[in-house]
Amino acid sequence: MKHTQQHLESSADKEYYEKQILKLTDNQKEEFESLVIRLENAGAKNPLSWANSEVNEKIPQFGRFLMLKSLFDIAKSTEDNISMAGDFDDDFEEKLDEIKDKIGEEKLFDFLTSYSKGIIYNLIELLDEGNREIDRDKISWTLIKTDENFEPTGQIIQGLHEDFLEFEYEIK
């Protein structure tokens, strides 16, 4: 548990995690270490909290982390989002240049990044809550974790809205 130990040494919650890890079986400890490594590789600053929740509470936290990271990356991809916006508006480049001339590129991109985060948050609520008109439509949806063969694991990825607002502090 070399990676776990490294994170324990720098954790403000070291004693808590040590107690949690002591309760684990050998197989669970291996799963914990594997999750810590995969979370590290995915860019998690504090993989212990995510791994602890997944192993002890059976919440698919690695799937949640990856989904949040992907959505956060989209929100921060201002240039890609601008490029895509041009596909929906023939005059987009002209409008963009006019706004840049008035407020400056840096201020505009800061605004668009914040705006994109707002849109992504609304998307997250849609994923988390499903169809708000389920009584009328008689259908809804949920985000399901799959394995490497795209087979559903039965675990639902939900509660994304709980971590999105502060997620930028969770990633390297």
C-alpha cells in the first residue's frame, strides 16, 4: 500500500483513514490501493477520500470522479467550446471579435469559462435528477457505470452536483 501510505503521510485526516483501512480485508486493501493509484493517475489531489468512500460505502466514486473531471474539462475548454459554437451560428466569429474588442480577450474568456461551468452544472442536475416530467412522459434516465467491456455494473453514478462546485480544488 505504498501509494496509500504516501497520501496518508500528507493527509490532515491521517488517523481517520488509518482507522478505516485497519477495518478492511486484504482484498479490500488491494482494491483501496488500486483505486488510489487510478485516482492519482486521473489527477485527484486527495484520492484517499474518494477511495475510502468507494470501498467502504460502495459508491462508485472513481466513476463519479472521472465524470466530474470530464465535465469540468469541457467547461474549461473555452476555445473548443467557441469552435463548436461557430457550428451553430454563422455570424459567431464576427460577434466574438466584436465582444473581444469591447471587453478584451482575457475578460471574455474568463466570462465564458464561468458561463460554461453554469451550463455544465445544469447538465449535471439533469443527469442526477432524471426527467422532471416523468409523470407526464413515463420515462427517465440515469447514468450507469460500465466495466471495460461496456457491460453495466449496476452501479448508478449520481450526486455529481454535490462535488462539482468545488471540484477544481480536487484536481491537479
